[in-house]
Amino acid sequence: MTDEAIEVSISASRFMETTDSIHHAGIKQFGKSYKQRSHTALISAFFKLIDQQCVSTLLEIGAFQAEISRRFVAEAPARQALAVEANPYNYKKFKQSLNDAGVLYHHAAVLNRDGPCDLQLHTTEIDSQNGYIRGNNSLLTSDARPETRNETIPGITLDSLVAEYVATHAFHEPSVKHPALWIDVEGALDLVIKGGSHTLKDSLMVFAEVETQRLWNNQAIFPEIASLMNELGFFPYLRDCEYEPEQFNVIFANRELINQAVFQQVATEFYQSLEQAS
């Protein structure tokens, strides 16, 4: 795999077939520790690409405490990170520290329309004790997560969000400075994509959590997500197996904007690091 050229027109099924064989072999050889190793390697690849393609703008959707945005702005000067968090309790807790870190931190759910929407806020006893600070609330209901209540919050599309910050000169126009995106929205990824076509078409890559099984009601799973992303010019590039088999993280790359030599080299290094897992 390390010597094969990246396939910018690869189908979702072919991508899964190829990566399944690699990750299943790794899990068989190294055990469960390989799953976390693959996740660490994927994050490393993401930041290598950011550095080597001179990415200066980042959008983090479903940010929680925005660790990716913090790292992004800390590692190089003159970078802009816009992190978006739907949970109002998370937002209140982390807002000041993120402002101090130089991260733009915005309270809203990012979806396929502008206007108020309902977040499924977990209401277990532990959640109550923790002040409802939690990183995995969703806009979608789940039969496996019945202890929730509707929390009405602001909603906005990705395109409207970016336009708002561009208009105030707080964030660069994506067509000028092609951003990278990090999206972790607990099953609602298709809603982000459908409301962000203009922004995404001008983005270099998207790191996203996806599922192969419907963990939330009415969610889109990986083949459907890959189809939506393909329509916007993206192909699935690398993935981990952090929560194999039902969930993983994937980097989608914009076939029109990437430097193929850079992406090829980073892919080679990614697979070599997995072969050396211990």
C-alpha cells in the first residue's frame, strides 16, 4: 500500500475494501492498541498536511473544548481558527480560555438551515452532576440514548457562519485561504455538508468522524457521506480504525486543491507508521 499512488477518484466501497484489509491485519497483529495508534497517526497526518500545504485557516465543528484549534494556532503564527460548539454549557465553560488562546469560539449548531434547533442534551445523573459538560451530544435522537431533553440552541449553516466572520474580517475568505476542517458532530455530518457546499468546495481537506452503522436515528452513514463529498470534489484519502467496526475518522481531500506529491508522501508515512505499531 505504501508504494501505491493515491486514487483521487476512488469509490467509497473500494476505499473501505483497501483500508479494511490494512486495519484488520494491524488489529490481528497488534491487538486493540493498534486502533488508538491508527487514530494518533491520522491526526499526525492531518497536521503534517496543514504544515506542508501552508494552511492558515481552520474550521472546527463540534469543537467541545477545541483542542484541535488550540493546537493549530499555537504551532504557527498568523493562523486563524474558528471553533463552533452547540452545547451551551460547554460554550460557557470554555469560552474565556479559548478567547485567551486566540481561537474564535462560536455557540451554535452547524446544520442545513439557519435558525433555532434542538440539541439532544444528555440528562443522566452524572451529566447533571457535571453541569451538562459533555462532548457527544447530538442534534439527532437515538434509541440507545433515551435519557435526553431538547435544548433549543442557535442553528446556522456552515456557509452562513463563514460569511458572517468573513464580513467582519475576522476570518479569511475560503477562496483566498483554503481552510482545513475538523468535524465531529455525532451523526449529523450530512447536515453540515448540505449547508456548507460553497465553503467546502474551497476547502483543502476535511477530517471527519463517520459511521458504518446508524448509531443515531435518520443519520447518514459513510457511503452516503462519501457520495455527498464526492459531489463537492472530495475523495476519501486516509482513515483510522479507532472505534472499529461501527465508527472511524476519515480525511477527505479536495482533488482540485491538493498537492498530490505532498499527499502521497504523507500517506506513505502514515502506512509506514502503522506497520511499525507496537
